[in-house]
Amino acid sequence: MTDQEILSLFIPFVKFLGEVLGENTEVVLHDISCPEQSIVAIEHGFHSGRTVGSSLTDFAFQVTNNKEYESEDYLVNYKAKAKGKEFIASTFYIKNQGRLIGMLCLNTDTTAVRSFMKTTQQLIETLHIGGAVLTMDKNNSMNTSVEENLDIPIVSFADSIIAKTIADSDISPERMTRKEKMEIVWDLADRGIPRMKGAISEIARQLKLSESTVYRYISQKS
């Protein structure tokens, strides 16, 4: 089967899961072949403001480059955020003969639950009931090593990564040597940033280089 044929099998599941899980859970299907317009189906997108044609998130883009999907089929119970709300997120990796071709993501809004837990905890503390502690943050099943931004477009993510990489060097672009700029370009290339739409021109702008120079540095990477 082709990648598109496999992904098309998951489209009905998006609506199905949306109805089963209810409006509190956003259900998203990504086609990673087009990072800037990866969402091909979505239910309850009001949580993040995303629609069909919206881009990958920062986390989803990183997954495509760090290749963790090669040893895992899914990642569950990690934190995500959007529009000031907190979510518990889970992602299923869709593959074709070992290649990652898409992701099916569930993002459950925990804002109301956290508010209830906080109010309950305050009541318990007021009543001095046995020092009990009720908090979702102490759930041992929560994956705290990952946090995803659901409502930040991948282009904004690329711009911020480029700026942070340059800032981390502690040298302004005006004072950088050719080698130092080349190493930054190589670092960004290792993370797949130049593959994002508009990233080459943004790298060139922030490093005070021409786009052709950025392309040349990338081609010189061994």
C-alpha cells in the first residue's frame, strides 16, 4: 500500500475517536510528508485553534528527526499546552515498512480537572484531613520529559530554534568567523531545520549570510 492509502484508513478513526472520547479531547491525524500543512483530519480543533492544513508541532517535527519511532510504536501521557490550557497528550506513530508517514494524536484538556483537584486540595488543607495530597502532577504514569506546544506554527518554531542556537553560541553574528557560522548551520541541519519552509532564508537573515552561502555550507557538511 502507498503512504496515502495507509493514512486514508485512519481518517474515519479521527471522527470515531472524537465521538467516543467527547469534546474534551482533540483528535488529530498528521501526514508528515508536508510539515507546513500536515493535518489531514481533526476533531475538536477549537482546543488548539488548528484546522485541516495546519502544520506539525515542535514535538512532532522533532520526532521525525530523532527517529525514536524506530524503536517505539507510540508515546503516551506527556504534557501539552495550547491557548493557556494544559493537556495530557498521546501519539501513535503510523509507519509504512518502518518509515514514519504520519501520527495520530490525542490531546485531552485537563484544565477543569486540575481546577477541581486544586479546589479539593485547598478544602482538605483547610479541614486538616490527614495531610492527604491530591494532585495530577504526582501521577507516576505521566511522562514529564516531553512537553508539546499545540498552537505554535512550525514556522515560528523554526525561527525560535534558529535564534536560540545563535544565542547559545554567545557570539553575535557580526563577530562570528566563517567556521563558527558554518558550525551553526550544520547544527541546524542535523535537526532538520533547513527542511522547513522559509528556514533557509531565516537562517541567512539571522546569520547575516546569503541564502546561497547557507546552501553551500549545508552541502559541505560531511
